[in-house]
Amino acid sequence: MKDQIYEAYEVSGTLKKRMEILRVERALPQREALEAFKKGVKIVEERTKEVFPDMLPKGEQIELNPILFSDGINWVSYNWYQGNFKSIVDVTLDFGMYWTGILRTSAHECYPGHHTQFVVAEDKLFNERNHFEQAILLQCNPYIVICEGIADISLNSLFSAQEQEEIALREFCPDPLKGPSVDLLVKQNCARKKIPMIKFNATYHAHVDSWSEKEVKAYVKSFELWDSKSLNNMTKLIFKPHFRTSEYAYQIGTTIK
């Protein structure tokens, strides 16, 4: 896995140094993050309506809620479904907001990811078929596997890998002419999809093998992919009872056919 990541990210020297450079190059300024996310949501919404016509109920809506990591938030984005076809989506402006990931995050949280799944379930299952259990949105239960699986692969139902990177480069890169090639971005995204296995393994070691927080952090750190802020945040979430099942949900959910 590490060899593939080294090749995809054109590492000369240490992977840690290369990732530090890319984080600086690809991070969106805080003042631009919200507008970029709005643009991403618009792109995936329009495409969702083309690919899945008549699927979204009338009156569905999304409210974006800008927040800050420095205020104690632990995620880049989060969908809080309100019912009545409305979602409030947290957008963390000062953490993990990169132009290469805007489209993917927009699809995950909004269209055709979490928001789309929730409004369709409310419309078709709760309203039309009286499945009243759909009025309860539980997180720590097997249903989260389906939710995160749908959200994680949602962008692939709208655009090919090539199209995803073309849009990212054209719509979100500050200087597309000086940005990486589309082929390189596709290669990096392919390598990036293997990275969740590291988090999955770390979570397994923590809760099955009873690794300490120090041991888990050392394991994740050895891959040289995360800065200290992200590393500390990831470790903290792994050991929080409310979030510790999340990595299992993402990893298993994307493999469900």
C-alpha cells in the first residue's frame, strides 16, 4: 500500500514531507471554503437530477452551517437531517478543506449521499408506506453501514473517475493551468481509496487487540500521511465510544453490493 501511495504522490524524499507540501498547495483559504462547498453542492445536485430524474421530493432543501475546527468540532462535514425533507450540513472552514475533495464531500453529505437517502426514505417509506421507524435516525446501529456505504460511493454514480478530477481541476483549483494533470489526480485518488484501511486497522487494533492510544497513534503515524492535528483528531475519535464504530461502517459499507 505504501509503495503505491509513494508512486501516486511522486514522492522524492519522505512521504511526510511530500504530504505537508500538498496540504499547503491544495488547502482552500478559510474565506473561500464555504463558497467552494456551495458550488460543489450545486454541481452534484444538478447531476443527480439528471441521472435520477423524479427521485428527489419537492421542497427538499439543504442549509449549510459554517463551523470551525478550533471551536472543538471533530469533522470536516456532517449531515444533521431535520426531517420534512431538510438537512443542515456542517462545513468546517478551517480543517481538511482541500480543493481536491470538495466534490467528493459535497456528494457524500448532500447529493446523492446522505441528504438524498434521507429525503427519499422519508418520502417513499415513511409518507407512502407508513414505515414509522424511518422517523428515528439512529447512528450507533447497523443502519450506519448502509448510510456510509451509499454516501461514500455516491459520487461514482454521477461521474467517472476522469470526470471527477476534470471538474475538481476546472472548478476548484485556484490555478488550473499550474495544477496537476487529470491523469495524476486519478492515480492519486485511486491510491487514496486504500487509505481508509489504515484507519480501519487502527480501530481494530484499539478495540479488539486492546492497543493503547499511544500504540494506535504510532501505527497511524508510521504511514506519514497525516499532520499532527489530523493524527490527534483521528486517534481521539477512535477511542470515543460514540464514534469508534465509524471506521467499520465506512469500510464495510462501500463493499456492500
